[in-house]
Amino acid sequence: MPSGVEGDGEDSNHAIFLEGISREEFTHFVAWVYHVGSAAQHHTIPSLTAILKISRMWMIENSIEWAISNLEKLDLSPAHKLELTRRYSIPEWIPHATQALVISPLAVISKDDVSWLGLRVYSIIAKAWEMIECEQKTIAAVPPGLSLEPDPNCPASQHQLCREAWIRFWWHKVARQLLHPTRPLPLDAVIDYIASQPHPDGLRVACRERYVGEIIEGGGLHVVDAIVDGATGAIQHYLASL
Ligand SMILES: [Zn+2]
């Protein structure tokens, strides 16, 4: 591997110099090259990242894929995955890692995670997290469908009871779950949650279906997907600009 430095590689006093690769990284790479296919070889995060880094530098495509697929088998945190993505370009990891970070409480992001993410990516995640929290509160705040016409078989005198039963159910059950301080009900679980609850007294089944239909048609339950997509796109754009 000629480096252009006079006399390098001639003897142990003139080691070959490989720019951008540490002795430790190269040792991992060489150990791997000489033991490819050996079942006994144990791979760690440092050894796999060294193999990935050197394979990227020298554009050894099948080694890149091998290192990434083996890193996937290790239990890396989403923040660590984004750090490796930033350094060694693994764009296929960005959507899932972003989603995992955005839908978890910010409190579970450790100091190490923050240093891996960097300020820019952390702020994208924090903003997305806040947007989701705001959507939860917005949907919880108003029982959906109150302006709907009653089912044709529900007379106006009865439907007032439907409305009152729905408002009570929403506040005492659904909104309370959506606003839970530590384990808020995810928006995409609202319909299943309603289905799991006893039918509210005084609410006609047909009118209940109308209310539930209004929640689905409102599209608000999928807003989290849109926020995650937005955060993913922002992180992709930022990492591509580095
Ligand atoms: Zn009704």
C-alpha cells in the first residue's frame, strides 16, 4: 500500500502510513480479512465500525454491506445508529432510528446519545417530539364529531343523551389517556382503545359509530407519521449536507 512517504514499509522502523486510519482500526480490518468465513471470529462495535470505515474509504462494496448487516445484529441505540450514519453513510438506518427517538420520551435520551446526535439533530428530534405532544393535547381537548347529524334512527330528544354520553366518555376515558403524564396513549391507538372500552350508557351504537368515523376521517390520528416523516427528511437533508 504505497503512501508516497520515502522508505515506508521497508522495516519495522518505517511503518506504512495510511492517512485517516488508526493502527487499531487497521488491526481490526486485517484480522477480519485473514479470518473471513471463520465462525469463531467475534465482532464488536469497534471492529465492525473499523471494517465499515476502511471498506467505505476503499469502496469495497460487499464488505460495506457485510459490516452494516452485522452492526444491525448488535443492540445499538437509535442515537448511536445516527452517529454511525453521519460518519459512514448508512442512509437506510435514518427513518427507523428517527422514529424510535421521536416517539420515545426525551428523558430517555442519554448524555452519550446527545453527543452522538449533535445539537442540530437533537433539536430536530425535540421539535418533532413537541409537535406530537401538541397534537395529542389538541385532539384530547375537544370530543370529535359533536356537530354531526344524529343517525337517522336516533330521534333528536334521544340524541342529546348520545352527545352527553360521548362527551363524558371522551373526557373521562380517551382524553385522560391521551394526556397521561408518563404513558400517553399514542394517537394511532385511539380507535383500538375506544373499541376495548365498555359501551357508554345512553349512547346509541349507530351514533357512536358516527363519532368514531369522524375521528378516522379527521386524519389526525396519522399526524404522527407525518411528523416522523418530516423529521426524517430534515435529518436526511442535514446529514447529506455534511
Ligand atoms: Zn344519537
